[in-house]
Amino acid sequence: MAEAWGAILRFLGSVLSAIYDVIPSYGVAIIILTLLVRVVLIPLTVKQIRSMSAMQKIQPELKRIQQKYKGDRQKMNEELMKLYKEHGVNPLGGCFPLLMQAPVFIALYSVLRAAVPVPAVPVNAAIPEEFPEKTTICRPIERSASSTTLVCEITSSDGETVEEKEIEVIDGRAGTGGGLPAFVTICKPGDVLIDGQEAFGFRCQSPVGTGHLPKAENGEFKQDSLGNALVKDEATFLGMYLACSPTQATSKTTIRQCTAAEDAAGGASLVGYFMLVALMVGSTYYQQKQMSRQASGPQAKQMQMMGRIMPVFLGFISLSMPTGVLIYWVVSNIWTIGQQQFFLSRQMIGQPLPPSSGDDDKGKPAKPKPKPKPKPKR
């Protein structure tokens, strides 16, 4: 199962990288990938919308059965199942397409969030207390075939840099032992697993978003690839670093966790980060409102409640999400709004349901009864 999931992530990473090769813009590549995914999911979305419409049409009969057999749950369920069968309605039909979309979202999130981890071991003994895990960030400043020199910034609780320390490390992965790979851009002190044993070292990694992108035969990213652009902090979109969340972009201290670019925090670029959050909240609200118009009764009340709670909840979560994931989310919401409006306006979900009786004549209009012939006058 894990191998199959890994293959899906690598496939999506390869598609994202291939799009970037044609259009060298990380944001545009994410937008195009999102559109491709939504095109593939069109049949499921149409099924969802039509299933909701079909359930809406049988609501009067459904309520009549519930009222008639409210004291006999077994009989009520039997009659409801008969009603669903007669009209070819699956009460869970609106849920399955949504459940099918969940793995796609998780996969895209994983691709945009994953990094390549590399454990590093100090060449000389290092005292853990000298490198507080919560307030220390290290970056490579000098690499060689045998080792890599890290410069570690140790900050206080108020975000001010207290001191800088340099330390020499080697790649802690089995069979390596030399300097860190060129794609490693950030390290944090902490316990790492070396030959099955826990030891103090540094948890190093590539930039976020490179974990499932294709590499060259030597294990590094190609010169003009998306992975190499991310390593060099060149994969931006409208001034935003897409590996950074809106919250990280507000502070010079927190933004170091997602990019090594100087002066990347604050300023006019913050408008873009928080504009995406606003678009995500607004599009989610409108999408929920759009669907609640097609519902009635208890279902409508539930959807109205979700329409109020969901945008606020997701807006709070989005503050800590990578901006690249926010772009995917906003584009996906806008696509859904346009798609639903298209189907609803053309009444594609309002097609007549099959008749409830007659297997042979199912789906055919009923034949009109012949008019009686007039009796001859005497």
C-alpha cells in the first residue's frame, strides 16, 4: 500500500515538474495541475450533483414515508429502500465523489509539502545545550566532498539573533559519510537515527516541495528543473514563496524555516499571501451557499450550518498552510463554483428520473390510453 501511494506521489511530482519545464512558473504549474485533476474528476462531480438533485425530487415521498412509519423503524427502512430502488437513487451518491476527491487533495498536499530529509552528524563532539532545538536554524555555507560547514543562528524568545556558531558535519546516511548533498538548504539540531542508534545531530532537508520531484542520475536536481529552482529560492509566484505559509511570511524569524532568501518576509508581498486566504474563505462560502440553494428540509439546514462554519474553520487552517497548497485550493473552489453553475443553469441535473415501474418500459414515456370510440347514434 505504501509503495502504491509513493508511486502516486512521484507521478504527480513528475507531472508538476514537466509542466514547469514548459512554463517555468511554479504558481502556474500548480494551477495547471489543479485544472488537470479537476478535468479527470468531472464524471464524479456530475454524479454528485445529479444524485443531490434526485434526492431532492423524492423528498416529499420520503417525508411521507417517515411520517407514516415513524413508529416502525424496520418498516420505514424497508419502504425507503424500496423508494430508492424504484427511482434509481443512491442516498450516499453525493458522498462517494467527495470521498474520491479526498485522496487527490491529500496527494497534492503531500507533493507540495514534502522535502528530502538527510541526517547530519557533527565531525567533532557537539554539546546539545549549545544548540537549542526550538530557536536554532542552521544553513550550509561551505561544502566539500568530505564535509559541510553549517552556520547556526541561535535566537532568543523575542526573535533577536543572540549568536552564530559554525559546526562541521557529514552526511549521516548509510554508505555516504561525505558532505551534504547540494539540495540541502536548512538544518535543525536534534536527535537523529544513525545506524539504528539515536544520537545528537542535525535534521537537514531540501526545500519544501522537492520531496517527490524527479532527480538526475547523480541524485541532484537538473539545472533548469523545478527542484533546482526551489533549492535556489527562485520558484516564486507574484512575489510569494510558495513553500511558506502566510503566518511564516509575516516574520523574519519564522520565514527562515521555509526559504533562505533575504528580505523575504513582510512588505508588499504579504498582500498576496493574505489575499489568497481571503479568496479561499470567500470561495468556500459561496460554494457552500450555491449548493444549499438546491436543498430543502433538514438537509438545507445542515448545509447552511456548514456554510457558516466551514469557511471560518478552513480560513484558520489556511494561515499555516503552504501558499502553493492555497493556490490549489482556491483554483479548485473556483472550478467547482463554475462547474456547478454550468450544470445547474443548463438543468443538466434536472433530467426526468426513470419511471418507478415496468422493467421493459423503464426510461420510456408512458403510452397514452386510447380514447374510447364514440357510440353510433340511433
